[in-house]
Amino acid sequence: VPVIGVVQFGSQRVADRYADVPSLGLCILLSWCGAEIVTRIRVPKTVVGACAVALLGVLGVASWFQVHKWRDSVTLFEHTLEVTRGNFLAHTNLGSAKLDQGNLQDAMDHFAEALRMNPQYPEAHIGMGNVYVARGDAQQAAAHYMRALEFRPRDIELQMALAECLEQCDKSHEAMEILEQAVARAPDEPEPRYRLGARLRAQVLARCE
């Protein structure tokens, strides 16, 4: 019942694994129906056994091919894009996988396609920002982080990443404001306080010089 899909949780409707448990009932139903039919029409046991072995063989081969599609994230989401349309989630996940491999151009292409399909998808904006950070373009990264922050205003890690980019763009005042907001929203988180304290200390030292 928790995974049958009556109540949707996130992106479970597009995940293969969520169909495993609910499909057991269908398998049992088909097995019982098959057994009833075989009994009524009196099919020889040798024929039933041969059909069962053949069916298991077909399912085994199909499973072998399917497992190869789960080899890694790139293989999985490339296959996902082959069999779906308008899937901005798959483009975003494939972009993240490409970014982890260091393939910045492919990652950017997939994030851009995800944003074309859904301009309000924050994860794609974050991914694009991460690509620009890897390329050393803090200004463009900050623009995408700001856009993502509109949809995820309580994301502390995102706020710290934005503050870092603003600092690199010589926008220390804006960076301080972002860190102050992060501290106000998550007063128990040590990292925003540490970064805010480090920048305050740097300002004090600069004035002393």
C-alpha cells in the first residue's frame, strides 16, 4: 500500500522500483488463473513445465538487459530520455552525472534543456550554477543560484553557495546579507555562522590596515 501510487511522494511515479511490490498481486493473479486454466483443459504436465521454463528464460534475458541500463547514472538517465519525452527531471539528473564526470559542456546542455522544459525547476538552476562555478564564472553562477533561491528560500547550502559567488564578484555587502539571512533562518547551523564570522573578521582586519 505505501508504494502502490495512490498517494504520490515526489517523483515515485517515474521510478521502476515502486512498481515491484504492487506488481506481486498481478503476478499471483496471473499464476492462479493460469493454474486454473491448465487444470480445466487438462494440459500435460510436460507441456506446462516446458512453457514455464521458456517463460522464465525470457524473463531472465529481459532482466539481464534491464540490469545493464542501471550500470551507472549516465546509462540509466540516457535510457530514460530514450523512452520518455519532456522529462526535465531526467535531463537534470543526467546533467548532474555528466558534471560529476567533469563533462561540463554536456552537463550544461542537459541543464539548459531541463530549464527550457521547466524554467521554474530549482534543481536545474542549481546544476547550471554548479557548472558555471566549475568554469570559474561566478557571476553567471550567482544568477542561477538567485533564481533557484526564489523557489527554495530556506536552502542553507544554496545560500552559502550564492554568498561565495557574490564574494568572488566583489559584492561583499550582498554576500553578507545572504549569510545573515541564512543565520536567521537556521540559527542552529554552524556553517553559516562560521562563514559570516570569517567575513566580519576580514572586514575588521581590512579596516585596521
